Amino acid sequence: MSRIGKSPITIPNGVNVTVNGTNVAVKGPKGNLNREIHPEMIVKQEGTTLTVAPSRDAKELSKFHGLNRTLINNMVVGVSDGFSKRLKLVGVGYRAAAKGKGLTLTLGYSHPIEVDAIEGIDFALEGQTLIVVSGADKEQVGQVSATLRSYRKPEPYHGKGVRYEDERIITKAGKTAGKK
């Protein structure tokens, strides 16, 4: 059995979990999430706790046990607290501006990059160089953050680009003038 899979999931106040076969639906103050889990996993709700267990004892189900428990836990945490990632724009003239619910990014290209509003994702700006991507779905928040970062990845010589706030960029030494 999986060590992660064995631990129960506590359901906070204001969160409603509905289990219908392999479909798990979670409703809370931050939104609604649905997910199909592995067909050989059994989810039981007892009061304010959820437990995930495999339907049979097999080695190949151990990896799905921990995975499905973590996915359901991320859904519960997402609809109650939410997830967020912070992106920092580093470089001369690199900035972000709010445009409705979307963003306009100026990243050194000949044109600004327009990012449309995405359902379930909120963009917040702290100044012109810090973007906070938040939402209930951890997977979607991570994917949107990775997409924003891909518009101008940090380069290794000066560290300019879009990076996560806690990301550390190791810069390379530039060329030096050699002897003739």
C-alpha cells in the first residue's frame, strides 16, 4: 500500500464532496472541480474525512493509490484555499498591464503579447513586474504559469525573462577578451 494513499483527507467547513462511482465532484467557496479517478480505486466518505483505497491488493495499483489520493486532496484544498504562483518579469522595459481580466505583456518583442482571460484563473498585478496567477485547479494554475514563462524564458547570461519568484537562475560567464 502507498504511504501517501493511506492518509485520510479532511474536508474543511464549506466544502461539499460528492462521490459517484469513479467521478469525484468537489464544491467550495473558490469554485467547483470534477475529476474521474482510476476505476479500481474506492473513495469512501465518513463524516468530514475521505479515504482512498484500492479495490484489490495488487502491486500495480499502489502507484495509482497515492496519485488519486493526492489529486482529490488538491481538489479539496483548491476549492477551499486556492493555489497561486508568482511570476517576476526581469529586464529593462519588461512589464505587464491588466487588460480587462487578461494581461498585456511587454517582453522585448516588436509587439505586446495579449493573454486572454481564462475561466477559473485570476491574474493580479503587484506593480508592473510581478504577476500572481491564482485559481482553484492546481494543474491549471501551473499550466498557465508555465505558458506565461514560455513567452520569454530566463536567459543564462543576464537572467532576463519571465521567472517564478522563488526560481534561482544560474548565470554563465560571458566571453572574455583573450590574448592575441
